[in-house]
Amino acid sequence: MLNCTFPALDTPGFPSYLCAHLLSGLGNSMNVIALSLLLFQLTGSVAALAGLWAARVAARLLLQPVLGVAVDRCDKKRLLVVTHLGNAGVAAAFLFVNGETLWLALALTFALQCLDGLAGPALGAAVPGLLPREQLASGNALLSLTGKVAGSLGPALAGVLFTMWGAAPLFAFNAVSFVLLAAVIARLTFLAPARPAQAVTFWQDFRTGWRVALGHPLVLMVLGVSLVSNAAWRALEITLVPWAQALNAGGVSAYGLLFTALTLGGVAGAALVPHLHLEDRPFRKLLWSFGLSGVPLAVVGLGHSVPLALAAMFVCGALLDVVGITTTTTLQRSVPGEVLGRVFAAVNVSAALGALPVLAGLAGLTGWVGEAGVIVGAGLLCTAAALGLGGRWAHRRDLPKAPLIAG
């Protein structure tokens, strides 16, 4: 039954990878929660937590363009194995964070983000070499699904385990999960994409590859979606805290319930993707899903009841997951492998850029229109951006699939 819905499960080794991916996702989400709790326990300062976020953004903005080129020039399988083993070492080093080594937490967080800047684009670029073209959508849906499960279970488990045993066991589990993931990947068989015959230096590849990749209409559209959706998501994530607490009879518990509904909606969206036939006009399906995701966001801001907000967050989660999976699958099918790594790196950069203006101006905007106004505005922004991007290419049946050659 599952194999009919998700044919990627028939690919040898892929089910094992999904299990390892789930465990690694659990370890990673527990690591984030454990580190935040530990730093706050040691310092009692919100500024320390902000420092962690700054370290993550700095790594993403400063190094992703270079890391994307490295992904395209390296063997994806070997890069994933080495990167995850590096992640294991960094995760284990968190065991040495204490009141006298707080600087180490920031340095290790920066290092983890740098390694993730290699692993994320490398996985996105490697999946087309692992799965047949017709199984890409179901494979990406399963990866998203396991990520959602890990993202929902990890924080809950981390809170309980941190209370019982502290941060050390969680850091250790994360390190072991990375080793297991590297071992599973080492046993997989990937088809390596062809690279240009002529030898070029790293910096020649950097300049030429980025120019060609960013000149592709599909990539520009995806970067726009990524930037706007992350700006809207950050605005929602921050303003939802006071808004949820202000709901009548909602209290603090409403905040957790809203994110649970969002996660469950993402699971539903991932399960829906194999039935959407993404090979047929994926561009339109992407923009439709992105534009429609703004509607439930606006409903969350306009509504004044917990049940209505929960239903809206569920629908929003489903649509956003469809957007993410459609984006990944369309890029994998349309962008040649020799520049695919830097394209996924560019998506990461656009996501970080989308968050910056929100963090800089959200306090003033909230004081002007209130939390509900910000949430409604985030929804309208997504819908308006989808309409604008759709209008830009409305005369096309679909985005062109012009060949890209790096070098």
C-alpha cells in the first residue's frame, strides 16, 4: 500500500536511509532545544539565545555561495559521508560547553551550520542520482515527512530528557545519529552527474556557475518564493507567541497547539504530494499552493477562536509542505546536476535574507498594526507575491528548461 503511494520505497537502500534520516532529524532537533535550554540555564540571558541565531545566520549568509560551488565540484556521496562524520564530531564537542566555555557553543553552532550548508545542498543535488526521475516527488515527500515527524517529536522528547538527565545525553545521541546516517549513505549507490570535460579553477567555476544558475527563470522564481515565504514565516513565528496568549481561554497552551496543527498539516501535505502529478505544470502548482497558503494565514490573524486558528494552521502547514516539496522536485528535474548544489545553496541564502528585514523592523510594525495585523499582512504578502510571480510568466505554458553549463 505504502509502496503504491510512495514508489521511492522500492529503491534499494532508500527505506534504510529514511530511518537514519529520521533518527538524525530527532538528534538535530533535540540538540537545538538542549543547547538553548542549557545556555539559558547557564546565563539566564535571552541575548545568549540571540547569539545562537546570529551564528546560524552568519554561517548561512557568508559561506553558502562558496559551499554551493564545493558541492557541485565534489562527489556527492563522499561529501555527505564526510560532512555527517564532521557533524558527529561537532555534536560530540557540545559536551564540553559549560559556564566557562560559552564561546564554544557559538563556535560549534557556526561550525554545524557550515557543515549543514554542505549537507543540505548536497542531499538535494544527490537525490536525482539515487532515485529515478518518476520517483523524485515521492522521495522528497518521504524526506519531508520524516523531517516533520522528527521536528515534532524531537522538541517534546528533548524537554523531558533534559529535565531528567540534562543536555549531555542529547548531545551524545545527536553525535551517534550522524555516524549512523554516514554509515547508511556509504552503502548507497548514487549516479554521478556528468561534469564539463574542460578543467576550470574553483573561482572560474564560482563566477561562471553562479551567473548561469541565477540567470535561469525557474531559479529566480524559486528564490523569490523562498525569500517571501521565510519573511512571512518569521513574522508569524514571532508574533504568534503574544497573539496566542491573548486568545480568550487559549493561554500559553494555544501556542503549542497551533504549531502542532501546523506540523500535522505538513504531514498531510507530504502525503498528498504523490497524487498531485508534479511532472504536469509544476510551476503553476507551486505558485497556486504558495498563493493559497496566504489565505489561512490571514484567517489566523482575523479569527478570534482557537478552533478556527487550529484549522487554519493545519491547512497552512499542508500548503507550505506542498510548496517545499514541489520546489525541490522541480529544481531537481529542471536544473542540471553540475549547478544544482549552488542553486540549493542560493535558496538557503534567500531564506536567511528574507528573515533579516523582519527581525529588524518587526517591533515597530507590531506597535503600529498589532500582532494580528502582522499575521494578516504575512498572509497577504504570500498571496501578492504569488500573483506577481505568476503574472511575470503568465504567458508561458511552463518555465523554460534551458540547458545550464557551468564552466
